[in-house]
Amino acid sequence: MSRQVRIASVNVNGIRAAVRNGMLEWLETAEVDIMALQEVRATADELASALPGWELVGDEALAKGRAGVAVASRLPSVEVRKVLGPEPLDSAGRWIEADFDIDGERVVIVSAYVHSGEVGTPKQDAKWAFLDAMEQRMPQLQASAPLALIMGDLNVGHRELDIRNWKGNVKRAGFLPRERAYFDRFLGEAGAPVTGADGSSGTGLGWVDVGRRFHGDIDGPYTWWSSRGKAFDNDTGWRIDYHLATPALAERVAGYRVVRAPSWDTRWSDHAPVVAEYTLGS
């Protein structure tokens, strides 16, 4: 019997701080079944203490208090993988795959936290390597799991619609043409030639940006706002938090929304949760 499963993703900007600032109160009414978390910045014990009652799998960053990804759920996962690519790829605390059996259907949930990057520095080199590894992993994942969902803070605005002030950011990490070209390939027609935003040539992987498909060609809705000025109040944001679904799973979407806080002082993270419903179960 199929049913709707509510799946969310959010960069919590530190799980302990998020809980102090109201995350649990939000969860009481959000009715989330599975949740991908990024920038957890906590040990496994600290995460379990912050989210009592949830089934939890996570991957901590090597550096204490940095990065960290996790998947929280109301049912246990049946298998977990934490390796994205070969050494020396810096993916610790940035990629975790959790398999679930939902009423007889296997669904793979990925929580991903892509490096923010910084042009001309090793931070950007690490971002390129991570995006390369994602591009290699995504076809493998789809081949083994037709129902797969990559969620998280991917730290790239794909299109001009995804950043309010896109003209001022074309030379900055997060909206570089080369970064956007990865998403052109991720989301391009499977097997078809793709010309990226940077003029590069590649092949489409066929994944679906659930948020863009659901909302159409509108500005945003944004998922992150800078703390500078009045970016949140003016909705001068970036859409960098995604649900990327395999085509088969994208056909199961029953609803999608960005849960923007009503005001700056009521936020419990600098990112908004991204929530969607999927019809699952055989």
C-alpha cells in the first residue's frame, strides 16, 4: 500500500544551536518522516542528545566542530555508506547515503554538504574535486537505486533565478560558470549532449531539481540569506539547498515547499528547511 512520506533537508548551522533556537518546536508540527541534515557540527552522542527519539546515522568531519552530515528518520535505515570517492577526496562529514525499505520499496536518501569554496584557493580545489566525485557517483547511484534522492546544501546557485543578486556574484564561489555547469550536466537530459554555463561540453545525467520543477521559472524561492544588512528582510537570498531526485522518484512528488521563517528573529538556522512529500510503497 503506497503512502506519502514527508522528507526534509536543512543545513542546521550547528545542531545544538538549532535546538536551542527552536528546531524541536518546529519538528513537533512539521510531521517529517526522514530528514537530511548538514553542518551538524557535533559528535554522534551530541546529535543523539539533541534529537531524542529519532533513528540517526551520521558522518562527522575530521575537524571538530566543522561540517558533519546526518540522516534522521522515524524508521531505521537498512544500509549506510559514507564514502563518496577515492582518497584523498575531502568528503568526511559531507556525504552519507542511507537506504530505507519503505513498505517494500527501496529508497536511497543522501545528505550532502558541498564545500563553499573560495576562488583561487585550495578551498575551491576541494570543491571541484567534490563536484567531480558527485558527477561520477550519481549515475552509479541511479543504476543501483531507481528511487534515490540527493538532498542538502550544495553551495551552488544553478540559474540566475536562484540568486537575487546574481550579477554581483558571477565571479564568486557559489555562482561561478564552471560550478553551474556541473548542475547543467546533473540535470540535463540523460545521455544527451549538454553545453554548460562555462561553455564546456558534457553529457546529461537526467536527475531532477524537484524545487525548480515544482515552482517553475520564478525567482527563488530562496533557502539561505546572508547575515549582512537586511538580506532576510528584503529576501535577497540564494537557493542553494536542493532535492535532486532520480526521474522515477521525481514522478512521485506530491508537494514541495521552502519553510521560510516569518521573521529574522524566529529563525533557528540561517538556512530554511526544504520539505517535500513523495508517494512511496509498493
